[in-house]
Amino acid sequence: SIAKKYGVSIALALMAGGLKAVPLILVPIFLLAIPRNRLRSAGVGAGIGMLLAFGLPALIMGPRNTINETKTFIAYQSSRGFQVESTWSGADMIAKNIFNQKALLGYHHFATHNLELGSRTSKVSLVLLIVGLIAIYINILRVAEYKVKNLVPYLASTMLWTLVAAPVLSPQFLLWLLPLLFVWISKH
């Protein structure tokens, strides 16, 4: 399976991360589960993935444009807020509905957002997201000495945790789980 091809897996995750940042959370799983005899393959995969995902666009756009686009990307992403589809917004809207209130919604960044969830909720969301990911990574590290044979549950739990804890949940994010579903189906 591709999960046992650490170099290819890391390269593909990094290339996907060049398009969307979330797949980058998968890279630590591969790095933590790598058997010692596969470190070279992982290094080559990481190099190829980094080169294609980040080096090639930088080469095409030039250093100044790459830096400007990276700053624009970070500013855009950090100002988005909580999409109405997110777990956080859903919980807020359910709580408001219980008390016969309505959430204040607004359209910006090409999506509908819950305008009442502010920076405090954003910080809580980020901390919970990071703590959950660290817990998953620690679990992999704990069982890695026993040679993890199936990474699919760890990859799926990482993606699911991110989908649940992040302030943005676009429905197309669920498509990220399809490759893992196909691998799981092929094994059962």
C-alpha cells in the first residue's frame, strides 16, 4: 500500500500541502512511523515533495512574488473567522436556538461566517486542534516501536480531528477521507 511507501507518501502529502495547507498535518504521521531502514526513502520523498510543492512555484514566480503571495495567503487565512458549517458555529447556533436566539451571520471570504465567534474562540479552537494532533502523534510514536502496520486509522483520525476542531469546514474537505476509505475497503 502507499502508506508503506514512505517516500512517495511524504512527497504526495507535501505536494497536496502546496495546494491546501491541511494535508501537511499528515506528514508527521509518516515521519513518526518510518522504520529506520526507510529513512533514506523518506528523505528523498520529502525533498521531491518540497521541491515540487514549494520550490517550483517559487522558481516560476520569483522570490519577491513568492514572499508577497505567502504573506497574502497567511493574512487571508488568519482573517477568515468561523464558517457557518464548522463544528464551532454549529454548536453556537444550536445553543442560541435553545434560548430562542439567532446567530449573527455574514458573508465574506466567499463563504457564510458566524460573526459572533471572535478571537477568543479562535484561540481555543487552535489550541484544541494542536493538542488533539499532538495526542495522535504521541500515540503513533508510542506504538511505532511495535512497527505500525496500518497507518489508515491514524491518517483518518488526524483528518477527522482537523475537520471537527478547525474553524473552517468546507464540505469538499470530506473528500480528503475518500482515499483512506478506498484503502480501508481494499483491506477488508
